[in-house]
Amino acid sequence: MYSRRPKQVAAGRTEVQRMILLPLLVLLAGCGAGEAPRGSLPAGQDRPLLLLVTPGSVVDVDAVAHVSVKAAGADSTITLSPGSHGLAVAGRRVTGTFAGVGAVRVSVASRDSDGVLKTIQFNIVAPAPEPGRPVLPDRPFTYDDLQLDLPPSYRESRQSGAPYWDTTPETNPVSDAGATLGRVLFYDKRLSSTNTHSCGTCHQQKHGFAEPRSFSVGATGEPTRRNAMGLANVRYSLRDRFFADARVRTLESLALIPIQDHVEMANTLPNMVAKLQATDFYPPLFQAAFGSAQISADRVGMALAQFLRSLISYRAKADTAYPEGGDSRFPEATPGFTAQENEGLKLLIDGNCLHCHVDRVLTMVDPANTGLDVESVDPGQGDGTFRAASLRNIRHTAPYMHDGRFQSLREVIDHYDTGIKPAQSLSPLLRVRNGDAPRRLNLTERQKRALEAALDTFTDSAMLEDPKFSDPFH
Ligand code: HEC
Ligand code: HEC
């Protein structure tokens, strides 16, 4: 069953392929972007923003020339990310012996001919050996939602977008083969330049596809700016907007962002495609998913989006509290719940919680300011407004909020109870009725416990343990 390709062979083949493919791809990209000869490319746009070296090798690069011929000036400032693997800046060069494996982020700040300060970044990377091959079931798992035992309201959303704002585009429905490919990509560390990070490094199944610490550590060893949120029900988004500040549209385009982020996966799309092409298992997976073995960044984005959209939560205890066929906006007290859970459900409704964390999918329609700070350091979508991911599996996605400031659900409840700050753009739903002041719930200990019990009914253990969402490389 488990056939791991010998590592040396894997690395050897890829190395050769990369040497042939990369310059080709880079040249092609350069040509496509305006037939400019290589020496006069505009500000770093079409240059390879990635420099691959062997661990332990001597590095000596002209950083300014690497990012931009035009911007080469005496006033360029070059900085390296902390944990510089033995590299240092000497004038406009980055030099040293690359210690270990990893990525160093190089920032080159220069003034262009108009005097405008521009910062261009690239990564110097000594990759770890590539991972082995994934182990996949003989018959693919079922991801196609039309074949799943979904509640009717979920099913209707796929057909008509309502009631839960399903973002699945007609051009990229979830198929078993497409999501299978997406699953492999999601867990493949090859997607990072360093071979150290996959999506699953920061989005962990047992933690509801969130990160169990406030900030994740990316390929350069630097922390991410925000907490990695859970991914359950990510497909349900009224405005098709994602991230805590709702800055990105469509999961297809989002999926390619962490790959190219200079901190997270520190890769370029051409390098990623070349690595996937050099394996023996990706061409058949692309063939099955898209009808041809061609590997492109667009297809990677599409397959990842399919896997993300397959992360549907509908098997939690709370699901039994939503009567089918009716208006499933709010859960209803149900005999299947304990008295404590039912009390908690009522508190969730009375506390306006489910006006923002809405409907059975428990995602959020519009970003809001929850009064975490009077003045938010991180503006989010503006004035300290943020978007939360679905409250599904919330017990397991700690720490909480965009900056992971709360370690436990109790801390979150205490915030909504008595901790809301008088921020300028605090949501009216969190202010006292007919007034400006932040609302105080003044919950008793018993009520706080009931709220926690109700939030626990959002845990979807079937999802957290489903092998079709697990890491196929282990
Ligand atoms: C180094 C850690 C890291 C890696 C690797 C990573 N992510 Fe994330 N992810 C984050 C962080 C942090 C956020 C929150 C960013 C924000 O809100 O600005 C996030 C947010 C997301 C979201 C938004 C969810 C929502 O509700 O808006 C999706 C979807 C996502 N990541 C998918 C992926 C995919 C797909 C990959 C792999 C290609 C990936 N991530 C790799 C850290 C990571
Ligand atoms: C005005 C809209 C609004 C109301 C009302 C509201 N929330 Fe939230 N909630 C948010 C936003 C926005 C976030 C994300 C804030 C951030 O990331 O900084 C959030 C975050 C959370 C989180 C953490 C999510 C995560 O993944 O980190 C939990 C848990 C939560 N809310 C529970 C509740 C409960 C319980 C109530 C009722 C007592 C409630 N919310 C009321 C808007 C609201």
C-alpha cells in the first residue's frame, strides 16, 4: 500500500527538471509581459523573486540587481528577515554560507526615478528534501456534495446560492477527483519553496483547520500577521469575501496567495508548477480532475478551492436543533439537548450572537467591530472591523479573534459579557439599547457555562476525524 519513492531519486529528478524548467518559465513570463529583453525588465515584475540554493552553499548576490535593474541606485536599503541562516548584507550584496534549510526574506527598498520609495522582496531559499508520495484510496472518497447526505437547506444552497450563500461557481463545482487533488495539494509541503510548509501546517484538521497558536510561523521562520482561522463552511460567504479583513474574493484566487506570500510559503507559481510537474503522481491526478494532465497555477487554485469547499460541517449536535424545511435562522430548543445546552442556545439568541454568526452554517455576513480595543492596531476592513470564520468546531479552534488574543472560550464569553470597549465603530448590536455605551450582559457563572455548552454543540467530530480531510502524506 504505502509506497514512498526514495528521497534521493525524488530530489534528483526534481532538481534536473527545475534547472531546465525554471529559466524557460521565467523567459516565457518575461516575453508575455511585453517582449522586453531581459536586461530592461520593469521594477522586478518579471524576475524570478526566488533564489534557490543548496543548503550549506556560499551565497553572493547583488540584491538590487536581482529585484530590479531600473531601481539600482546608491540609496537602496537592504534588510534580511531575522533568522538569516548565516547570511548578511554587505553593501548591495547579500553574502554568506547558507546554514541549514529554510528561507531568508530579502527586502530591497529603493527610490524610483520619481523619488517614490518602493520595497521589493525576494526569498533566498535552501529547500529541505521533497516529501514522499501521498497514499490515496483505490476508490476516491466522496466529496461531490450532490452525492453527500447533506441536509436539504445545504443542498438547495448549492443549486440556488440560498439560503446559505454557497460560493461554488458553475465553472468549478466540487468533484471527487478535483477535491482529491485539492486534498493532496493542501497537505503537500512542495507548495512551499522550502518543502517545509503545506496549507495543513497552519490549518490543522484536529483544530478545526485552524492554528493552535496565536500566530503561525511561516517558511522564513517569521510569524504571520494574524491568527489562522478555522476553515469549516468556508464556502458559505454572502459576498464571496475572505480573510479577517474580507480583502480577497473567491477561494480560487485566495488559494494562490499563501503560496506566494514571502513569509508563509515563500514560493513562486512557476517554481511550484515545475515541482509538481517533476513528480510522477500529479499528472494523473490533474488528468482525473480536469481531463488533461496539464499542470497550471490556475488549476492548482481551482483544485484547492474544491477541497476548501468540501469542508462542509453539517454533522454536529447543533444540527439536530435546526428544523428542516422551516426558517433555519435560529436553532430551537430540542429534547435531544440537555437543559444546560438549551439554556445556552437561548442565551446565544438573546445575546445577539446569532445576528452576526448567522444561520446554520454560522459564518459571518459583514465584518463588525466587537470592541476588542478602543483603537485597533490592526484596522481590519477599516476602523477595527473584522470577519470571523464559522463558529463550527469553535471549541477546537483556539486561540480566538484575528490576533488570537483569547486562549479559551471563557475569555471570549467574558469579553462579550463585560469586556467590550467603547470603540468608535462598535457594532450597534453590542451597545446598550437606545444608547452608545458598550453593552454588559452581566452573566452568572451558570449562564457562562450554559453558553459554553451551547457552543460545544457546534463541534462536528465527524468532520474533525473524517479521513477524506486528513493528510495523505502520513
Ligand atoms: C504560515 C501559515 C499559513 C499557511 C501555510 C497557510 N495559511 Fe491560510 N491562513 C493563515 C492565516 C494567518 C490566515 C488569516 C489571514 C488574514 O485573516 O488576514 C489564513 C486564512 C486562510 C483562509 C481564509 C478563511 C476565511 O474564512 O476567510 C483560507 C481559505 C486559507 N487560509 C486557506 C489556505 C490554503 C488553501 C493554504 C495553502 C495553499 C493556506 N491557507 C496556507 C495562515 C496560513
Ligand atoms: C456585531 C456582531 C457580533 C456579535 C453580536 C457577536 N459576535 Fe462574535 N464575533 C464577531 C466578529 C466580527 C468576530 C471576529 C473578531 C476578530 O477577529 O477580531 C467574532 C468572534 C467571535 C468568536 C471567535 C471566533 C474565532 O474563530 O476566533 C467567538 C467564539 C464568538 N465571536 C462568539 C460570540 C458570542 C458567544 C456572541 C454573543 C454573546 C457573539 N459572538 C456576538 C461579531 C459578533
